[in-house]
Amino acid sequence: MNRILAIVLMCLVFPLQGQQLNTDMDSTVTTYGQVTIKGTPVKYKAITGKQPVWDEKGKIIAGLFFTYYERTGVSNRAKRPLVISFNGGPGSASVWMHIAYTGPKILSIDDEGYPVQPYGIKDNPYSILDVADIVYVNPVNTAYSRAIDSMDSKEVSKRFFGVNPDIEYLATWINTFVTRQNRWESPKYLIGESYGTPRVSGLSLELQNSHWMYLNGVILVSPTGLGIERGTAVEPASYVPYYSAAAWFHKKLPSDLQSKDLTDLLPEVEKYTLDELIPIMAKGGSISEAERKATASRLARYTGLSEKVILEHNLRIPKRFFWKELLRDEGHTIGRLDSRYLGLDKENAGERPDYSPELTTWLHSFTPAINYYIKNVLKYDTDLHYNMFGPVRPWDRSDNNTGDNLRQAMSQNPYLHVMVQSGYYDGGTDYFNSKYNLWQIDLNGRLKDRMSWRGYRSGHMMYLRKEDLENANEHIREFIAKTIPAEGQPAQYKR
């Protein structure tokens, strides 16, 4: 009788354990689809699910959720490029570029990126899937990626939440993925957006030094500072070209500047910033009163703000104040990550906006779309909560040398090229600072032939604007074509 009771209890207990949400760390589902890109039908398979992260002893410590798109009917996979895609945050899922930029499906939004109902997805006629396979990777606590339940929060933070731990475990995960999918022969690329840019910059060197995996290209979308110090003079001065772009968009500049095209105006502001403003900022309080007032007048001309508020801020305009101040007299704030977006605050007074209007707009359209897409199209079914932004705090930002990591990787690997993509109206990771990164990474100018920069008339996620979606994907195609060497061409430096 006791034996029968024990069997009954086992039957009751084990199904319950199987229903725990965070247990399946190594399983996938495969679906098939087709999308027409540039007029050509492209058939593909999509592998969706989790692949484990192991510790030093081979024990599973986490499962990373990913979606991998591979074009079918390819005769020579060794020549087929593989693009490994990350978003940022840190703590952000890889949803943004997955269903709005490079993948075979994109959001149903209007041509400028605003939500429309009914929510949903549609084919992406500009996807890069015609020229490269793509895997979208979600670090721990983003999307459905999780550490094992038995790991306490302190251990989770130590292993996963920091500039360098993040790079280390993701490099190991990539090694496993490339091996499982048999892609070692393929040309390989990393693309990262926002915080994903220090991630992929660090990964470029970590993959070379720890896994002997050499890349053809790294694409930095709306890059952060990559650990490169700006200092008290360069940092506040470097915001001014972005301020000019945002003010130009909202028609707040003097008529002679406003009448210029954006890309004709910005070189003038950049030159002023480099040649005059940074030296002035370096002088600090030692500048004369006449020079202070002349600088305030010039900054007012380029930013759309009044000389009065510029002087009140000692010529150093904080970004948050700019987003509140530019349209204060009209009762609007402007967006942080895309300053084309307008917000409404409780009060016109104050030093900063109440919220980020662009981010709430994006979450409005992305969240229902990705939850629908994964369950109904990719056929991955789980009761786990999909984390658009997951808990990854505190994030250890110490020893961020990712800009120099990228330089080292390029120096060691003559095949490796870098392309930067930036939106002029991005105030979070502004376009001028993305140029500054390249200048500081390549101090002797020996790498500049392998670096390129592209600008777009939108914000942080430039691809939400239809025109930029098409152009930015085409620029990736061109970058891939340029960075695959001719057969037999050696990776070597010549005198």
C-alpha cells in the first residue's frame, strides 16, 4: 500500500515540477517562412528557443533565448555571412532590431515610426536576410533569458551583470552557437545597438583572444562612449551639434541657418565645436566676461535657446534641460532618444521632462507585436514573462575599455572593419560623439580606411523611419560586400 501511495505521489509531483516556468534551458522549435526582399523571394527557417550558458565545470547556469534565421537552399554555407545581433540597455531585449530593422518581419507602424492599430507585424522588404543569416541574442534577464532558479541574486550579478562579465559569458555562448550551427567557416559580423555597442566592441577582442574566432565586421548602431573619457571640456561641448540638429528640426534656429539643409548646417557647427568651443570650455572660469557673452550668443544661435539660460548654466547646457527648454514656450518637451517626438508634462516649469515620449511610443507598438510574433508565428510557447527591459541592476561599469578592445581587435585582424550608424536627432547617444569615438580609437589614423560612418534623419532607432530603414539596411549590405575579401586574399599588413 505504501509503495502504491509513493508512486501516486511521484506522478503528482513530477508534472508540477515540469510546469515550473524557468526549467527548459536547452530546447528549440523550428518554423519556416518566406519574405520578398528587393523583389526576390527568400525562403528561410527560423530556430527559436534557448541555448545554455555553462559554468567552468560544465554545469548549466542560464539559458539564453534566441531566434536564428537561416536562408534555405544555399549551396555553399561557408561563403554565407552570419550576423550576430545584440541590443542594449543594459537589460534590453533584442526585440528592437529583430522586428524593426534587419529581420524578415517588421512592426506595423506608420512611415515615421508611430504606433498604429491593430498591432502586428508585416514582411520586411529591406531585411538583410537575402545576403546574410542572422541570430538575435538576448542576454540574461532580457526577453525569456534567465539564470537558473537556484542561483542567488548576488551570484547572478557577479556572473552576468557588468561590462566584462557580460562580454565573457556571451563570447562563450557565441562559440557554442557557431559550433552547433556549423558556421565556423562563414564570414562573421557583430551588430550592436546602444549599450550593445560596448558589448560587441568588447566581444570582438574576446572572441579573438579567448575563442580564436576572427570577425569580418562590427556594426555600431547609435553607439555609447565605449569607455572613452570626454572630460569636463569635451563632454559639454560635444552635445552642441546634436542640439543644432534638434533645434533645426523644430524650426528654432535663426532664418539663415534654418534655410540650410541639415547636412549643410552641421559641418559648420561641428567645426565651431572642435576649433573654438572645446578650447573655451577648457578655460573654465578664467575666460573674460566679453568672451563668455560672445560664446553664449554663438551657442544661442546654434541651439535655439536663449542667451540668458545659457549664461545661467555657465555655457554648459545639460541634455535634460535642453529637452525641457527647447519647446517650453509651446508647452511641449522633446524626446531623449529621438527628439522629433513630443511630450506633455504636468507643468511647463522644471529642469527636465516628466517622461521620455519616444520610449513610451516604442513600447506601445513593440510589446504586443513581439509577444504575438513569438507565440503565433515562431511557435515558441511559454508562460515566462517577456522582459522588454529586465532587472540587471546594479550593473558594474568599471574597467570599460571596450573602445580600445575594438582597436586592438582591428590591429590584430587586418580583415576586421567597423561601420557606425547614427541618427542626427538621437540625444541619448548623439551622432557627434559617435564620430568622436572613431577619432579617439584611431589616434594615429592607421585604421581609418577600415572605418566608416553613416548618418540618418531620425533618432536612436533610425530604422523606425521607413526611408532610413531602407537606406540603413542597404548600407549594411554594402558593408558586408566590401568586407568579404577576395578568395585567396591574405589577412596581412604590407609595408
